[in-house]
Amino acid sequence: MTNAATPNLDAFWMPFTANRQFKGSPRLLVAAKDMHFTAADGRTILDGTAGLWCVNLGHSRERINTAVARQIRELEFAPTFQMAHPLPFELAARLVKHMPGDIEHVFFTNSGSESVDTALKIAIAYHRARGEAARTRLIGREKGYHGVGFGGISVGGLGNNRKNFGPLLPGVDHLPHTFDLEHNAFTRGVPDWGTHLAEVLERIVALHDASTIAAVIVEPVQGSAGVILPPHGYLQKLREICTKYGIVLIFDEVITGFGRLGTPFGAQYFDVLPDMITTAKGITNGAVPMGAVFVRKHIHDAFMDAGLPDNAIELFHGYTYSGHPVACAAALAALDIYEQEGLFTRAAEMAPYWEDAAHGLRGEPNVIDIRNIGLVAAVELSSRPERAGTRAYEVFTRCFERGVLVRQTGDTIALSPPLIVEKPHIDQIFTTLAEAIRAVG
Ligand SMILES: Cc1ncc(COP(=O)(O)O)c(C=O)c1O
């Protein structure tokens, strides 16, 4: 889709994109408001994916736009190394009020990938600060996505994201994933089968000894792999085993954070308190890049009470843009909207209607599973022999042509609309998707 204003597409090497295919037939978005994008040819596209799981409040919210414009004029940058400005303090204090338990501290980053690598480094340094320097091993999970830094791809479990980039971090193990069509296909919400898979952590501990293990990192709901849900009691079990062996438990909530499941964070939804939570995306509603690692008191205390002289830096880690003024202004305005419009919990109100609409696609051609939780859903299509991913890609492009943005990973279509979604939008998303699934065949 191009028009007279289409730029030359050669120079921009697009991320996670089939560049040659895209540039032969580009899909360009030029504006957005609330639930909709405007495409380059003037068509309105209903956003069924909150951009890339980030525009939770809907597009181009005036409050955020104004705050960003004001901030950039007043103080566009100030360092936060041995200096500061007021905004990250104000933002951190407000954010932790929405956190469960004694999660009382925040380390700011600029993305989910940076949040993950920050949390992994904090976990290792935390054990060292307490005199357990042998605890360096990291445990991720098959099919996990933790961004694209070397730490994130090492604990991540998506083969394509790892295979061309080795050697990855040494000393990393993976838990098995919980995806199982035989037992769990078409389950509404969290499945019953698979809780026992958390017990594999006991076996990993037996193999390596707890004294070598720093942290376990999991997404409460695996998003990028195609919305894979934790079985009932699975996350509780991981928590129990981590507590038993002194292992730091990190929830990667880059997708599940900021209201996606119907609670502020997935930790509250599943009633499991991890030691750290990594976030990004919804923190600024996608308007300005920002990430944050939320940290429980005992971890932060271990650094502050390590017996170092006052002038010693407790953690040799940080980014030029940690706590960037413009990102903080966007996040503070976004937080106002989450709080004032009840958007941390709105997904819970819409979830029953969403679930029924999603499962209404059962019986459509090639649909082999439907999964849902909060305002997230996935429709799994059977793969064509020898041409995995082509069926869902065609569904994605057909939906786009018919005015709905869905997300394709492999042969899964994933959906995660802005949390301001209304019932007619939900109807449009699933009607369009059903029509595309039938047409593609
Ligand atoms: C669970 C999870 N962690 C980390 C990331 C990486 O975030 P970013 O692309 O901002 O680096 C993502 C991105 O989708 C994610 O879903």
C-alpha cells in the first residue's frame, strides 16, 4: 500500500520483518487515534494488537501528548548518574503503589530487553552482595521471549531468536514450556493440565545444586510465542521451589503488566509474588520508549546494606536514558489515565465478552486451538505441510486489507486490543478474522 508520499524504503533495515517481502508490498501507518490507525491510503484500521502490545490506553491520548510537549520544552534531558531531576522519583513512588507485596523499588530502562538484562544482572549481583558468588546460573523456559539482548536470548526459548547468535551466555538451563494441544486445546482461560511441569525445576536444582542458581525468569503468560498460558497452580509451584532454594524469581511482565490481564500486573492476577518484575511497553502507552524493573525490598536492601562506604556505587549498571525526563512525563500522564479511567482493571470487565467472541471461532476451517486470558487471545491454525506460517500470514494480510490489525507469529494469530476496547470493536475483530480464516483456507 503506497501513495505519492511513500518514502524510499531501502535504507531502513526493519526489525523482525521479512524486509524483501515487506518492501515489495508495504503496509504503512501514518496516523492513529483511540482504537484506530490510519493507513497511508487513508483507510481506517481497527487496532486489535494495541500496536505491539503497548498502546493500552488507546492511541494519541491528549494528556500524554501535552505532558510530553510541555516536558520537552522545559527539561529535555538531565543525567541520572550522580545527578537527577525530580520526575523519576515521583514516577517510581507512584508506580510502586500499584505493585503487590513489598515491591518497593524501581530501576528505569528504555525497553523490555534492557529491563530483562538489568533484572538478570541484579539477580546475580544480589547473591554476590550476600556472599553467594557461586550463584550465577540462570533458568529460563522453552518458548520464552525476553527481548533481544544477549541475556534475554540466552534465557529465552525461541529457536529462531537464538540460533544465529551464539555463543550465548553459559550456565543457562530451560524449563519445559506448557503448550500442549492434546490436553489443553480450546481451554477457556488457564488450563488444568501441566502444573506438574513446574516440578522440573526441582530436577534442575538437583542437577546443578541450588548454590549455583541465581534466578528463574518466566513470562506469567508467554506472549510472543503465541499466548501460552500457565496451568493452574504452575506459577505458585515455581514460587514455592524458588523460595525453598533461595532462587530469585523474575516475572517478565512486559506484556502482562499494566492492566492486560485485568489486574495491574500478572503477579496480582495469579496471586504470586515474584522477587522482580520486568516491564516496558504500557508504562508510557508506547508514546516514548521506557522500561522499568520492579524490585522487592530485600533485594534492594542487600545492595544498600552491603557494608560499603557511603561514596561507593552499589550497582555498576545504568543507561544514559534511565529515568529520561520525557519518558517520565509520558509515564506519569499514562498513570493518571490508568488510575482515573480504571484501566488497570477494565480487562476483567471485558474478559467474558472477549472470551465468548474468541471461542466463537471454534469450528472455523483449520482452527486447532483458541486460548484467552484478560484482553488477550490467540487463534492457532494448522500449518500447511512444508509451509509453516504462510496460512496465518495470509490471514494477517487479509485482515489488514479489511481494516483490522491482528498479529501473526508462526501459524498463530494473537490479539491484544487497547484496554479501552468496546463490544462493537470486539465483534468487528472476530468477524473480520473469521471471514479471513475462511477465505484463506
Ligand atoms: C515478555 C517480553 N519481554 C521482553 C520484551 C522485549 O521488549 P522490547 O522489544 O521493548 O525490548 C518483550 C517484547 O515483546 C516481551 O514480550
